[in-house]
Amino acid sequence: WRDGRGGGGSSGSGGAAQGQAARPAPAQAVVQAARQEELVQAEERAADEPGITRLEMLCAAPENRGANLTKGDLNALLEAGIHCVETLAFMPMRKLLEVKGIGDQKAQRIMAAAKQLVPMRMVSAAEMLVMRKNMVQITTGSAQLDGLLQGGIETGQITEIFGEFRCGKTQLCHTLCVACQLPIDRGGGESKALYIDTEGTFRPERLVQIAQRYGLNEEDVLENVTYARAYNAEHQEKLLTEAAGVFCESRYALLIVDSATGLFRTDYSGRSELADRQQALNRFLRKLQRIADEHGVAVVITNQVMSSPDSGPSAFMGPQVKPIGGHIIGHASQTRLFFRKGKGETRICKIYDSPSLPEGEAMFAISPGGIMDAEGR
């Protein structure tokens, strides 16, 4: 009986073992499905992950390209507006020494680690040409205007747009906020936009209209545009520090400041404050350039104009205008575009200054769907 029972038990356990051996297929499928889901989530996180080097890398030992920083050191850097290693790599040593709790030896370790994590090397003109060809450009919404710009608004540089009121500067900014979310093959950057408004002219309903033109989900488009209102020149500069932190959290392709000079004109008045105004404006523009360098975003700023009562031959050619900010803003911007009014809803864009684009003009129109080609042109 024991033998039979044992045999039966052995047979039963063998059957159970066979059953267990036959069942792993569904369990394996569950594991594979879970792994596949993790991969998909990882790809989604990577798609939204900004291309920056996080400060936590500096907590490693010097032999592992770190600087032996503590959590307190990282918090001190964050409080100073330093959110990524790229900021440290482009920062002068004396500015780093101003951070609370960072001494000379620690600063030396930080800068050495930053140079290893973010190498800044010389490249040949051939390599530079390849990088330029692979650069993302954001469409303006008008094929004629894109043709004038040889592809659209370039990322990693400052583009200035100036002109009189009602000539399309703010409308182009709204169009770019939606266009930067398009796939790269459609002239977009597959990324978000940040809009700093100094004049109270931002209208989210315009984004909805432009999104309908491109066939994009309206709610997604609105969620992908971060908005900030600046109320004075100092607040406008502080917003750039906050923007640098936002760019470290998610992927952005566009930073708009509309307008860059309006608050400086009102907060600094008269010739007695002209030097202070220009220094503050220069500091603000330098921060914009650092953001463009560190995060590779397209920086688009609008600028106001003032009358230029010349007494020469141009005095007989109608009212003349010139951009605000003088030489400081002229040297800070890589590409300068001059907008002026045309007939009806048409506007004219002229290349005012550029290191690579020839002088020329293009006509475009303002429509409910944003900037587009002028009809019949």
C-alpha cells in the first residue's frame, strides 16, 4: 500500500511537475509584456528628457568624473540658479566662488569635473558644417518666409524681430509656439515652448486656432506651452533663472520673450539712467545667450522701435524707424528681422542682419491659423 501510495504520489508529483513545466508559457508572456511596457515607458521618458547633464553626476568621486559633492552642495548650486553641469562648464570661476559654501578647492574640483562631463573642444570647419546641417529649424508657417530664412528659425541662437505695432511680431511668436511641437519632418522640434510676456499680449485662444490649422490636439498644444508674465525688468531677468530650471525638467525647443526691451524702456528713463539700462539689458541678453548655448533652444525676442528723425536724404523717404537697444542688442542677436506693414493683412520681412543669410525680403500674411503665405505671391 505504501509502495502503491508512494508510486501514486510520485506519479502525482510528476504530473504536477509536468503541469508546472507546461504552464510557464503564460507567465513568460506576462514577464515579456511587463518588460515591453517598461521599455515603452523608458522611451517616453527619454523622449521628454532634456539633453542636459544632471548635477547629481558631481556627487561621484573625482576618478569617476565627479567632484565629491554632498546634497547640501547641490542645494546651494540650485539656490544660485545652477541646474545642470552645462551651466557650470560655461560659467567663469569667479561666479562659482560667489555660491555660498563653495570654496576655492571645491570650485576647482567642480570645474574639473564639469570640463570632463561637458567637453569643450576645438572642431574643424568640416565638423561644424555637419553640425549646422543637422541643426533643427522651426517653421514660421509661411513657405516664403522659411525660404528667406533658408529653413526657418534656427535653434541654439538668438533671433530678434523688430518693427512697429501691428506688423506681426506677436502673431509669429504664437505660430512658433505651435510649430515647435510638430514632428521634425514637418518643420517642428517635437518639443515644448516657453513664452515670457512683458506686454500682456499672449492669447491662448490663438494657439487653439493655430493648432486646428495643423491638425494637432488643442489640449496637448496648450499643455506644451509654458507661460510667464514679467512685470518689471528685474522680474524679467529672474524669470530666465527659473526658465533654466524648467528646461532641465523637460524637453524644450523654443524660448520667446515678447518684448525684450519694453520693460527696460519704462523702468529706466532719461539720459541719467541710460548707462544703467544698457548694462541691465546687456546682462539680460547674455543670460539669453547662455540658455541658447546650454540647452540648444531657439531664442526669439521681439523688439520695439523708435522714430529716427534724420536730416539727410532719407528724411524725404517717409518716417524712418530704428530698433531700441542700440549696439548692445544689435551685437547680441545673431539674426535680426525687420517687419513692416503691407497692404491689408500682408506683412513684409526683411533680413536686417545675419552672419549667413543674404539681404532680402519676403511677403507673408496673418490669418486665423497664424502666419502663412500671402495669397497670389
